[in-house]
Amino acid sequence: MGTLSRLVRLGTCLVLGLLVSACAIDDYTPPTPPGQHAGDACTSLTEIAQGESLSLFDDTSRGTDLTTASPMFSECMAGERIGKELVFPVRPSSPGTLVATLHPQYAHHWLHTWTACPGSAGDVLDCSLGSMVEDNDVNQIDDVQAGATYYVVVDGWMDEAGEFELMLELK
């Protein structure tokens, strides 16, 4: 699996192709779907520091569907949950509030955050969904612990997938 670029926002950044000096770009290795390169969907840890804001760009089309059989989603989203997802393990370096914001380029999307990798024993901490490209999903996890890993899942439903930007902030 190759690396993709992520925009690390150290200050206010301009979009539309403009990159100001307050921004830096680095690389990350996106999560690998099961069965590819003997990987697992919960790989490629993203560490985040207090006050840091990261933007990850990816595409759920290359994902897998781990959450269709999970009964823990009944309170988040009723009905069918068929759609590919990518899992982003996030580890805060200090306690605080973890905010994940999904800016999708596809209509039927949802964002959910877990205490463990979906498909294993774990609890849903937050969940939001949208049915239009213009909708942004936001998960806010208060009182995250330093050194603990939280699993942010960018998902599709009604079998939709596509490109997205996932913004992670530790406040």
C-alpha cells in the first residue's frame, strides 16, 4: 500500500489550490482493507497532538464492509448498512476532545467512532450520517485519553462509496 498526502493544518489554510506558509503537507499510509497485502482494516495509526488539525484524503471505494452485522448500530442508524468503509485508528498524545469531521463527495455517508476496531468487541462512541453530498458528518468524543486508540470509520450506506476529506482535531 502506498502513501497518500495529508494536509496538516498548523494555522488557517486557504483551499482551491492555494497553500499558505501556515500549512504543511506530509504522508500517511491509509488503512488497508482485509485480504490486501495480508493487512487488516485497522492499520496505519494516526497520532494527533493537542491543538493539532489533520486533513486526510481517501476513497471508500477501496474499502470493505465490516459493520453490516453489528447490532450496536441500531441506535445510530436504522435499516440496511451496506457500504464500504475505511477505518482510521487515532491516538491522542494528550487528553482532550477528539473531533472528526467528514466532508464526503458521495451522497449516502456516515461517520462512526469506536473503542475498538469494527468487527471486534468494541463500543460505538459517536455516530452521524447524511444523505446528500452537501452534508458533513461530525463526531465529537469528549474526554479522550492520552495513548488510547480510537477508531474513526468513514462509511457508506445504500452501497455508496467515494472520495472524502476527513478532518481530525484534538482540542
